[in-house]
Amino acid sequence: EPEVTQTPSHQVTQMGQEVILRCVPISNHLYFYWYRQILGQKVEFLVSFYNNEISEKSEIFDDQFSVERPDGSNFTLKIRSTKLEDSAMYFCASSPTDSYGYTFGSGTRLTVV
Amino acid sequence: QKEVEQDPGPLSVPEGAIVSLNCTYSNSAFQYFMWYRQYSRKGPELLMYTYSSGNKEDGRFTAQVDKSSKYISLFIRDSQPSDSATYLCAMSGTGNQFYFGTGTSLTVIP
């Protein structure tokens, strides 16, 4: 069964450092997303991406965040200068259309120290 | 304003029981409703997807949407220990963004 692959599974970084979280969406999907889940809290929307541009973003997705699809397969989330409160599980997801349920990856656990 | 409300539980049932999980929401523009299952430290896994009101059945799972009451349910029949997980409801309107509930933790006791 096709799956969304995320790497690394766990990343520890120092406050102020830049991190890049990587995702390989399902190959025939056109819509890509990043969500995050702080421990014990709701899954929260960060950004959606379609046709090589951001289609929607939340208030969380400020200037410290950026997304990119550098080639035909990868989809990345960059956090420019990490803060302690960025510690969370980050999930990448993809879907074939904009109105169908997503397929999520297993997540990257980001720990900012 | 909380978009989606979900009782976090925990909910503990004996094997074979019927489980009822529920969410309420406030935004009348929501028209796509989903249920996800999440095991510890894993990504959410799509279980059921429903558009607008009505029922949908898939094996032991039944999803119900009542838009007039802004209330959705997931029923699990003949629950199994492997159903033990956190169940998340999620919904969206015309945009791409899904709004998730906090999740209900379910344990099915053998």
C-alpha cells in the first residue's frame, strides 16, 4: 500500500538552529500538507501546498517556516530559527484531491533544546 | 472559539462491545468529515470519510453525520483489542485545512 515517508523520525536541535524536515508524498498525489501535534494536544494545520505554491497557511506558519518541493518527489518543511515551543511531532500528509482524506506519514519528532 | 470538540476519554470497554465515539462542531460550513485512528507515536490513519450528512459503513465501522445538530459519530461493532488507539475526528469546509478534535483514547480489554 502506498505510504508517505518522513525523515528523520526524530531530530534534536539547539534553539536558534535551522532544521529541515523531509517528506516523500504518495507519487500520484497532488496536494501536500504539514501538520504538527504538540504532545497531548490537537493535530494542528500548518500549511497546504498545491501546484508548487502555498494554497493555505495557518497563523502558526509564520516567517520562520517555509516549504519547498525541490524536485518531483520530496516535500520539505524548514524552520529557520527554532524555538523551544517548536518541539512537536510534525506530520506530512498528501491527498489526490483537495477534498479527500489525507494519508499521513509517521511523523518527525522534533525536540528543541 | 473551539471549532471541534471531542471527549478525550479515556474510554475502556470489554472485547466485543459496541463503541460509540462522538464529536461536535460549531462551523456550519464543514461538509467533509473524517475519522482517523492514531497509535502511539504514529501518524493518523484514515478510517472513514463522509461527505455531508448520512451514514457510511465499512466492515465493523459506521460513521454518522448529522449536520443539523453539528454532530458526528463513529461506531465500532465487535470491538477488538487491536482497536485500542486514539480516535480523531477531523472536518473541513471549502478550504484545504482540516480541523481535528483532541482525540478519544480507547482501550479494548480482552
